[in-house]
Amino acid sequence: MNDNMPSISRPRPPEVKPIIHNNVRYEQDMQSYSHGGDQPGGYLVAIDPKTNKRIWMLKVYKVTVHDDAGVNTPGCYFRKMKLMSGSDEIEVESEVGGKYLVDLTKQTSTWISGPD
């Protein structure tokens, strides 16, 4: 096997622990296509921890999909997620370093810094 050959697969996405806030569990949706998403990665889901039912799903950032050009899109997943102190906001960092602020009350995402 030639070590200089490119790999056809990407490393596993980082493991990002869910956040529980105000009796809701917030986590990255690793199966977004199965839940109505239109891209691999970039989705946050709110879940009722008692029933494990989804409350809502939000696209935090756009992932450019190249499937129509015959190129498999490996996805772009969360690297980090943290609850902002004293607020109903979560900061999400993508694998490529983009930072986004998710308002849990309004269910909106705003780009803060880094690659978008």
C-alpha cells in the first residue's frame, strides 16, 4: 500500500457532549438527513430528556454539498459546544473553526467569527 495515496474517508467527527439547560437536552444531530435536514452536519437538536422526543432542530451553519457534481460531501460537524454563562445561548464551534451563537429561546443562529 502506498502511504502517499489520499484517503477516501475522513476521520470520525469530534465527540461533543450534549448540554442540558432548562430541562432540555441540546446536542448535535449526527443523523440530520434522517430528520429532514438538507446537509451532513451543522444541525443542533433540542430533545425532551424524559421522553427522548425531538422538540426542534436548527441549522446552525451551512455545509456546502457537492453531491450533484459527483463528489461525496463528508460533512462538517461540531468541534465544541458550550452554554454561555447567565443566558439562554450556546456557542457552537464547527470543525473548521467557525463560531456561532445559538439563541435557544428564538431558535436562531448568528455567525460570530472564523470561517463561515
